[in-house]
Amino acid sequence: MTIAQMTPFISFEGTEGVGKTTAISHLCNRLQEQGIDFVRTREPGGSQFSERLRQILLDSQSQIHDDSELLLMFAARSDHLAQLILPALHEGKWVICDRFTDSTIAYQGFGRMMDTHDNTHDNNRNVESHQQQLAKIQTLTDLFVPRLPDMTFWLDLPVRDGLARACKRSVADRFEQQTVAFFERVYQGYDYLANKYPKRIYRIDASGTSEQVAMRIWACMSNSKF
């Protein structure tokens, strides 16, 4: 096993306003206290090129077709991996990432799909479209993502509670401006992923204080192989 394969790659996931940024800061502080060398990064972003794509993807004035959005996410991710994540892992540095492929499945795979739980005559078509979208994401992942996170923390908070926190920010980005129904579908996506990958994805109760959330995350870390 190589150094890169042994070095932890950890991602944080969740809908808007769940407290990922603060939770990551707490974890990074703990790692620093223990003398662990790490890189903190984010998606979309993390490299010079990917940060430019991030500006486009999050710009509330950007009008982007769903397929174009998906491809831009993977273009950013491919460069992020090549320029930062994989080199850091090869150097033995932990990688702590704010969002990764699970976000793409939740947002582009579930959020962008129409509601498939109604009884209209279009329901079967919606289900088929949803399956095709997930298949697209899986194909792109297989082609362009050679390394997935070893451990993912899904900060689980009711959608409306998270949006109430997010609305306190000065300016809402392109994703934060989506409807509650959109984020409910995103939440369904994370629930789907947590059930599909229970050994990798840890569902963290994101209610309470940031210190309480940090303690829940560290408890999972302490009981893990890392």
C-alpha cells in the first residue's frame, strides 16, 4: 500500500447552512494540535482553474444548463484532484475537503430532478430520467475520479433549519437561491448515499452548538481506523 493510499482523505457534506465550514475548522484545529500535516480545501474549487469555475457556478447571474453544470463540476474536480488532492496525499498530508462527489450526486443527481413521488402520468418518465442522471454521474466518476474520500461526514439538519441559517448571509449564491423543494430532494440524495455507503458516510447530528457537533465528529474519528 502506497503513502497516498494510507493517507486519509476526509470530506464534509450537507445541505445549505448545516455548519460545514465551522465543523471543518474545529477538526483542522484538532489535527493541528496533534501535529498532523493536512491540507484544507473545497469544491467546487481548490485549484486556480477550479476556483474560476466556482465563480461561474455560484454566480447568481449565471444561467447554466443542467448538463453543462454537471460537466463543469467534474472539470473542476478533475483539476482539483490533479493539482492539489493527489499530490497532497502522495506527500502524506491528510486532505480535508468541503464537498466532493457526494455533493454532485445530491445536488445534480437529486436536486436537479423533478419530484418523482407524485401520481402523474409523467412519473415513470421522471424516474427513468433520474436513473439516467445518476448513471451519467457514475460514468464521469469512473472516468475522472481516481480517488474517493475514505471518510465522509454528512452534517444532517432539517432543510428549513439550515436555510434559516443560510439566509443570514449577506448575499445568496446561485445554489442558495434554489427552492425548498430543491433542497428537500438534495436531502433525499444524502439520505440515499448514507444508506448506500454506511461504512464511509457518517451521519452527524448537526443540531446544537458547533462545539457539540465537533465532539460528535471527533468521536467518530477516534473510533475509526485513523
